[in-house]
Amino acid sequence: MKSLFYTIILFLNLYSFSQISKGHISYSITVDVFINEVNGCSNCNVTPEVTESMEESVYKGSKMDVYFSKNKTRSELTFLFLRDYVTISDIDIDSLLCINGKTNAVKTSITEMSKIISVDTTSILQLESETKTILNYNCKKAVRIDKKGNRSIFWYTTDLIVAISGHFCLNFGLPGFPLEFELNGEDISYKYTAIAFDNKVKKKLFDLKIPKGYNINSIEDLKK
């Protein structure tokens, strides 16, 4: 009986050591605009050339970077010609900083931010048995279907421990961390793909001080 107990303890220790709690993941982002659904019109005068121009001018070069170290996480979402979004969180002190563009910032708690970006409870999450490898990590497939029938696809791993609470671009209610996901709406689709991983994470990335010169907004401003 004792040997079984020690075997279980050894297995759990080996599993915890195999999980990674510090690193930096880079994602590429591709965007597709659906012609027949632009502006909710099924017969709009929108050509493939127009949608291609939108994708090239607005979304080309879009990317996301996620830095994590134990209970601290920083996500950076960049869209060309649109605002950049940076979210920094520290679970140990329940604190979060959200930087919107080059001028606005919000300082709040992870608890309060989580209330705003909670997962849509009307959607259905399906966990599937299909697997694939991304950046040498084993990933499982999940599908979330919203009330309009739009299907978003996720590939998540349990090998990375990332504190995602309060991060709108990562919080999908999955039993693991997403390394690839495709968010599908009625007129647009975003696909995020992890393309690189390293463990170069500096402490200053998790600084929760509001940058000088930024307007300090309230969490209520994010709800607008």
C-alpha cells in the first residue's frame, strides 16, 4: 500500500515539474472578412478586392505576445492602424493594469475585470478527443458554439501554467492554455497561432505602474 502511495506522489511531482510556469509566446493573427455579411447586409456591394484591402490595410501585421511568470501575466495585442492593448495582471495582489492605445489606462482588480470579460454563459463548450502538436506541446481541441451558431475552435495545452484571469484575449473558459484559436463571428474571423516560445521574461514587463502622461480612466469606461 505504501509503495502505491509513493508511486502516486512521485507521478504528481514529475507532472508538476513538467509543466512550465514562465515564458513568452508569440502569436501571428490572420483576419478574414466575409463578403456577404459585411454590415449585416446579404447583398452589399462589396467586392473581394474591397475585403482584401480591408484585411491588408487594417489587419496585416497583427500579432499578440503573452509573457508569464508564475502568477503574473502580460498580454500585448497589436493591430496595425488600430489601438494597441496591453493587459498586466498579478494574481497575488489581485491587481490589473489595462493600457488602451497610447493615452489611456485603467487600474483595477482582477476580480472586477473578470466580471466584465466573463465567458458567455449562453454559449456551449465542446471538448473533443482530437489532438495535434503546436510548438512541441500536445494540444487538445475544443469548440465553442454561441447562440447564433458561430463555431470558434481552440487548441489548448495543459503543459503551460498561465494566469489568464482578467485578460480578454485569453479568457475562453478552457481547461488549459490556448496555443491556437479561431474566433468566428457573423462577418469576420480572427485566427491566432502560436509561432514561437522562449523563456526570456524580464521582471519590468509586469510593472503595474501607470505610464506617465496617460489618462487614468475608470473601469466603467471599459463597459461603454
